[in-house]
Amino acid sequence: MTKRPPASPIRPASLLEMEAHARETYPNECCGAVIDDATGVQQVVRLRNVQDEMHARDPLHYPRTARTAYTPHASEFKRAMDLSEAKGAKLVAFYHSHPDHDAYFSEEDVAQATPFGEPSYPDVLQVVVSVYGGRVKEVRTYRWSPVEGCFVETRAVDG
């Protein structure tokens, strides 16, 4: 097994931007990505949560609303992935919020990150922002552990 380099740390400014996004979208979940560009600047890319739209179109297939689930807008997600694939850029993390719930990596979160039984982005951090009453309670970061075969909590904020 090839040893992978650790994920880039999340910079404090990026953490503040993720927290702001979570507060602004409360009581719904937010979602986004964190990308290191070729110049070393870290960018938080906010993605629109289209869960409510999906629920409105097909509530039987999508029973959950944006209050308890997220689905990033497809073209915005593609744009973020294109940014992360630019020469010298690197996808650092995906993030989402848990309104009125703690910052744990839920079974739904695991299912979304591992649609085929293993992570789609094994070297990318997963960040969960807990927001109660519009205020950030905590932020936790998770990484994939190939040894343990699951996501484990990790400290990944720079500084």
C-alpha cells in the first residue's frame, strides 16, 4: 500500500469563511469545498444546497429537506472540481453544516462520501460545522483512514 501525504491543513481564514456560510444558511445545511490554488492561496468555494428543490420535485425519492440534508448544485460542484484540478491546485476539504446537531460524521455523511463503499476523495478532509440557533457551536474535521477503513476525527486546522 502506498503511503499518501497528509491532507493540507485548513487555514484559519478558511475556517472562518465556512463558519460564516453555516450561520448564513441556518436553519438549513450549507455545503462547499476548500481548495489550495497554484499560488498557495486557500479558497472556500460555497456550493448551493439544492436539497429543497429535489425534495419539491420528488418528495418520495428525496424525503429530506435542506434542514437535514444537502446536495450540492451539480454545475457549481463541477466548477469547484475544475478549480481543484487546475495546474498546481489541490482539493483540501469538503464541508457542510449540521443545524441544531453536533459536528459528528453521520451515517448519511459516510454514505455520501463513500457511494461505492470507499471514499470518492480519500485524501480530502471532511469538515462538519455544528450550528445551534444560528451560532457555531463546534467544528470537527475527519479524514479517511485506510487502516481503519472509516473516517476518523483529526485536527487539521493550521495555526
